Amino acid sequence: MRLGPFWVSTSTRRRRPTRLMEDRGAREDYDAQVDAELRRVERMSPEEFRRYEEETGAEYREPEA
């Protein structure tokens, strides 16, 4: 059984992502982070959520001078 020579053709040109592709990728990353944060908050117990709100809620933050 003879397999013969193996060769792979590769393109010398590489497509760079367009600005639209970069923006879409950044938006998808942001959406994934927001979704992950929402799922994390949904799994919190009432006590954990209260502490989370105290740390992140605008009404609990000290005013910046």
C-alpha cells in the first residue's frame, strides 16, 4: 500500500478582522460577562444578595469628594 506524498496548501494572505467584526466580538464578550453576572446574582441567597447590594448599590456608596 502506497500513501504517496502529503502536502498542505496554505494561503499566504491572512484576513484581518474588520472593525465591524472587532466591535461584534467586543459586544459578544460584554454580553457574556453581563449574562454571567446575572446568573451569579440569581444563585445568591438573600443574605449574599443584601451584602452584594451594599457593596455595589449606588445608594449605599459613600459620596466621592
